Amino acid sequence: MWQDFEISQDADGAWHAVNGLLSVTVLPDGKARLFHRREIRPFAKPPRKDSALVAELDGVRVFIRGTHIVVTKQNLSLG
């Protein structure tokens, strides 16, 4: 089962996200951030919550959801 990531930032400004299966690091080489993108789908059958980890560096985003990874400058929806 896929787990949400625990996100932290170290003293040097690098962001780290870890779950039981994967580790992601974003180095502070520019405007960097690491966050969860969450969507609640109340009309899905059954209703569900979707989430992805998003790593961003200078406007380039990496969306990580399960084993699927997308690299883009677009602001993607989870749908």
C-alpha cells in the first residue's frame, strides 16, 4: 500500500520527502519547494482522496503519485 510522504527541510535548505518505499530530495539550487497536492473527489464512487508529492525547482514540477512520475511546467490536476 502506498504511503504519504513525510516532508522536512534541513539546515542547508534542502527539502526531503520519505515514505516506506521512496526518498526524494530537492536541493536549494534555485526557488525550491516540496509539498503534497491533495484533491477530494466527493462525487467519485466511492468518494476518495487523491494525493501526490510535488517537487518544484525554478518552475519545473515533478509530480509523484504511486509509481507514476511526471515532469512538467504545467500545474496538473490529479484527475
